[in-house]
Amino acid sequence: MGIMRFVVDCADRLAADALDRLLLSGTDLVPWPHKLRREDDTLFLVREVSDSGNVYLPWMTSDHGEVVLATATLMERERPYRLSVEIARGTLQQVRNYVAEWRAIGLVVPEAAMQAVHEATAAFSCAATWQRSSDGVLAYSQATIDHALRAADHLVTAYVDQAMAVRHRSAAQLETILAVAIGRKRLNEPIASAVERAFNTAVVSLNWRRIETSEGDYNWSSTDRQIRWCHDKGLGMVAGPIVRFDTGGLPDWLFLWEDDFDNIAAFVTGYVKAAIERYRGKVSIWRLAARLGADRILSLSEEEKLRLVVMALETARAAHPTAAFTISFDQPWGEDLRSDDVDLAPLYLADTLTRSGLGLSGIELEMNVGYHPHGSSRRSLLSFNRLVDQWGMLGLPLYISLTYPSQGGSDAKARVDSTPVPGVLEGSGDPQERFVADLVPLLLAKPIVAGVVWNQLRDGVAHDFAHGGLFDADDHPKPAVDTLSRLRQQHLV
């Protein structure tokens, strides 16, 4: 049994549910299950292991809204750590590490970034040694964080500019996929035109729940129509996911076979075979399975889900030996691992499938950012960069699929029981557009990223996450559409 102790001296920087979204992990970034206990202003993190680790905590910043920040690696000790100081230390350390790492590969670090690092270091010196009052410690800690995040912004901008320049030396226009899930409904002309401008690829739904509403009775009409439209417009096509492990992706009648793994496996492989045989030769990439990190469904254990994915991949390969098949992992930071109910980290599950020898063509990371539960808290750009690099070590092309809310409040057409986190909506301008403008260029700059996908097109039809579409409930385009159009025209075929 291990216990880490913190003095919580930063309540005004934490949302009411911030501690519920706290993660605790080791150096491999895989979260450990833990339990929280509060005694006055002291926080106790109780876990099974006693190893040194990092705490990841949603923090309300001065300029970036709520962002998950991390402590440096901390050992256990009897004397509590001061939470604000350790978050400041970890944020500054991350930036300084990236300055050293990117300089080592030849990046020219701008003077503005180094000036902000110097200011953050000076503020942290005061935070770590201030003895007069808790208010003073918190003020210097927050100043450290603000300067460090400002340095990170300059650093990421420099990285993107210089990495893109290198990539464009080989090709004036990159072949990276920029795609949007177009859903099942027919697109009106304004939306269709916007999709053609902003994206070079469309994702066509193969939602099993909608296609096989009764056993053995397939209705492919909407999928046929959407695939014809993509073909007519010259868009690349990604189809799927074929099997999505949540209540929105599995047909109701399949639940009659709950606890009967053999019959479930037969139905899964049968549907995979039917979908691939129908659209063989019309699809560039198949999204085979998704939402592997969703709550337990059909009473399937994690090991049984893995067996089903392997069987689906074997079936798909037999039906179309030369096709490209990907597997999608939601919550790639492992948020579900806070609970003792989940054992397999997404990264380790992906590594197992990659080593299976079944010819997996790529890995998709589904990031529904700014939602709780069932989504991911917003991270700093350096943290996104680290996650992509970590998953890139699997050696397969990565596809990053994104959702981000444009506003808060209720959304009657959202199917997932998850709401936007208020803190991620803070700041000037449209929050979704800011997210796109910040993150998508960084993803496009990385050669390991073969594609970027926006998960939801329209708020006016049924969708998963609240206010995550690129068109509002009245089918008016949101500001992110223009930003995606500009990035596509600037960088992509």
C-alpha cells in the first residue's frame, strides 16, 4: 500500500470535480488505480504500489482555460508536498526538457521561448523558497505556470514551422489524411461544399446497430448513398468502425446473447465479413473496431474483447487480404484505469495487437477532449506531442480522431452521457476553433500521423458528444471550418 500526501493550497484553481479527474501514473504514463481521501487541507492518494510517480490534475490557467498539468516525478514521503509548488515544478520541468530535446534534434528555439523559460525559473525559485505566506507561494507558483505555458506556446510554434518546412521540402502538398465523419444523413449543398473545401477524405458510417436492426436483415441504403457521394466528389474514403463496443454501436438483438461468447463471436465475424465483401474495392481504409476502452458491455471481459478484435481482424484479412485495417482506442491517456474495474492499459492492448502478426495497418487514437465522463480532459500541446510520440513507438501509422465542444449547456441530440467541462470553454473567441488552430498543425507536422479525423460533422442530427460538430444545430458552419479549410489548402493534397 502506498500513500502520497499533498497540501491543497490552490482551491481557486481547481474545478469542483477536478480531483475526480486526477490521474496518478508512473513513468510509462499508464495510470494507477487509486482512492482519494481528504483531511482538512491535506489530500491523500492511496494506491497499491509504492513507486515514484506523477500526478496529473486539471488546473485553471490564466490564459489557456482549464488544462491538465503534471507534477514532476515524486517519491513517497511522510511530509506532504505543497500541490501548487509541485504542479509548477512539473510544468516548468516539462518545458525545459523539451527545449533540450528539440535543440538536440536541431530545432532553433526562439528567444521569446527562452525568455519565458527564464521568467518561469525565476518565479519558481521564489515559489520553492517562499516562507512568509501560503498566498505568496500560490502567486509565485501560478506565475511559474503562466510563464512556462507561454514558453511552451512559442516552442510548439517553432517546432511546427520548422518541422513543416522540412516536410514540404519533400512534397509541396502532404498526403496526410484530413477527414470528417459525415454521418448517415444526406448532406445539403452548403455543408457538402464546405466538406469538399476543408477535407480530402470522408469517414462513412458502418454502424452495426443501424444496419442490422434485426438478425440477418441488413439495410445498407444510407451507406451506399454516402459512398456514392464520396466517389462522385473524388474524396478518399474511410469506412467504419465496423464494430464499436458500446450501446450506440451494437444492435439491440445482440444483447439477447449476453454471456454467450461463441454466438457473439459468430455474429461479430459475420457482420465484419458482410460489410467488407459489400464495399471491397471502394474503401481506402477500414476502421475495424473502436471504443475498446468503453464500459463493460455484453458482460465481456477485456480479454474477451481482445479475442473478438483478433477474430474480427482475421476475418477481415481473409475477406480482403490487401486492405488497410485500423483499430481505434478511446481515452488513450487511460482515464478508465482510475478504477479497479479496468486492467489493460490502451497502449499495452495496442502493443499486443501490433505484435499479433495479423497485419494491422494503423492505430487510431480517439480523443474526445473537454468532456467528462467518457472523454479526456484537455492537455497542453506538449502533452499531446508526448502522447503521439509514445504511441508512435509501436511503429504503425497513427490516425488521430478529435471532438471538442464549441459551447457548454445541454444538447438534446447528444447520445453519450457526457458534458463539456466548463473550464475548457474559457478564453476569447470560439473554443473549438482555438483547439483546432493549436493542435491540428502540430499533428500535421508529425510524419507518424497519417491522418487527422474530426469525429462529428453536425449538431443538428443525432451525434455522440454535445456541441462537438463543425456545424451548429441550424447547420451554420462554426469558425473551425474555415481554419480546417485554410490548413488543408496550405499543406495537404
